[in-house]
Amino acid sequence: MKKSYPPWIDEYADAFYSSLQNHDTRVHMPFNGWNFYPLFGEHFVEKVHEAVVRLEEKGLKVSDVAHKLPIHASMKFKYPELVLSFKSAKTRPHVVRKVSDFFVEAVRHRATEDGLWLNNRLKEHDGVRLAREKKFAHGSREHASEVGKIITGCATLGHGLYNDFCVDLTYDVYGPYDVSELYGKGSELIIRSFPDLAPKDLWKGKKFPFRSITVYTVFKKMNARPMYVPCQLVYEKSTRNQFTHFQVEIDGEFATDLAELKVIRDKLLKYASELYVEYQSFGFERHKEFWLWQLCYQLKPLFDVAGVDWKPSKEMVEAVRGRELVPILQKYQIPRKEFYKKMGIDYLKAAYGT
């Protein structure tokens, strides 16, 4: 029987469900966000919908503004939060479709033709060209260790800056890209991008050690497998053993010297640890309101290009003040049918079938 909704919904649902099966909702920091969005989902959807409508009124297509939108991982992960919000807010079908079509087109516009939701290879990336332009260096096991610690430091800092659900703004993973032409058969390039490590609009008065860090790594016969959430990239073999070439780009400057990498690593881990402790010390009410700022800041590029104030609305703030979380999802390891119902996927299908 022909389905009444587009095929990308089944692809999205399967990719999203599968990506979460090895995770535990109890470790989310500062709390399980899926149980938070129902408090303000209606106002979140309204804000995003307004931005999409304004772009349409200006005659701007996704292809016109793609370079100004939030990064690939950010657009992908905000979408499940919107889908849950559609369900909890009982959003009208035509609004669901308009917002969804925009996000899906943005994801599709950037990625290569190999897939949609499990594809983190961008059209703009040419692995061989990047390797030459960025002057990749040969890497030893010691280099692999330091590069791994820098990645850990960036990830820790990102979670402190943005919480577990908004970290995608500053943690994207691209690839794998075939670079066999330069480094031998089976060589793959993985790019880990940490583009916004100094959000002064969120953390007033903070002095950040770095603005952005990008780590380029080449592995031999790694067989890396992408997941829905880009930073959950799965490796079939030890990254240290298969590591061959690399480059670390920090605020536009290159760093490959082992001693220099250690200095960067120490500074990054120290700052990340201090900020993470500070963020965890926030009380529940402050965490909730700050989450709204983190969320809206993540979509700031979208709001800016549409001419919408990026800051959380008064309605969003008032909707969460003094309220407890809604127990929507307690664990990821539940039957697929139950997951689809709880997370709004059935609601999404129905909206397209209307």
C-alpha cells in the first residue's frame, strides 16, 4: 500500500531510533531534555515557524541561505526536538509540514547524494584538496594520543557551554572522505569541527582560550560508520593504531608539533573542566532558563537571516518557570513502535497524511 507521507520520514525515524539505542537518558546533563521540551514546545515551534515564514516572504530559498544557517549537525539535531514539540503542542499539520520541509531541505542541500540522515559528507568538502591545503602531517601514536585529548577537551567544553542537547552547534563530524589518492588504498579523512567555542552572547564576561578548533585525521582501513548524531561516529578499529596523518587548526593557525599540541591540550582541558563544574553548579531553575538561551543561540544564524530576534521569547521563559519536567521518555531501549509514538514520529506521519 502506498504511504501517505514522504519516504524520508521512515529514514529519519530509523536513523534516529538506532542512534540512541546505545545511550542512557540518565546521564544527560543537566537533565533529560526530552522531558523538558513539552513545557515550552508550542512557543519554540512558533518561533521557528515565524523564521521560516519570513524567509519565504523575502523570497529566499534554502539554497539562498544555506551558508548562513546553523551547521549541519545543529540542523539535524534540532529537528527531533521540533518533532517532539509538534506532538506535545498539537501543532497544526500545515505548520508541521512547512517547518519540516525547510529543515529537511537544509540537510539535503548540504549533504552529498549518498543519503540523508546518516550522511555527514558535505558537498563542499573535497578530502584530497583539504589535505593539500591544510598541509597534513604524518602522525605517530603519540600524535594520535594528543589529538584525541584535544578532541575530548573540545567536547567537554562544548557540553559545558551548550548542554548535552545543544552541543551540536560546536561539535560536528564530517566524513569519512576517501583520500586513498594521497595516502594509499583505504585511507579515510575524518573532520571534527568545533566552530563556536567562544559564545560571548551566552557567557557574558568570559575570556575564552580559543574561538574555534578543527581536527583533521586520516585513518587507514578504519571503516568509519556515521550515525544520526554526527559526534557518535562509530569506528570498527582502534583509532590510534590506524592513525596516519593529521592537522589541527586553531583560530586559523596550524599546530602539528607534539610539544605545542600538549600545551593546547592542557589549556583546553583545564578551561573545559572549570567551566563544566561551573555549569553543573547552576540550580534547576537557572538551568532551565539558560537552556532556552542555549537552544535559541544554536539557531541564531537562522533567526538572524530571517530577521527574528534570536533570544528566547517571554512566553518560553514563563512556560518553564517553576515547573517540573514532563516524564515523556525515561529510557531509549523501548520498542520502536512505542518510541515513535512518544517522540512525535507518528504525529509527523499523520501531519503529512492530512
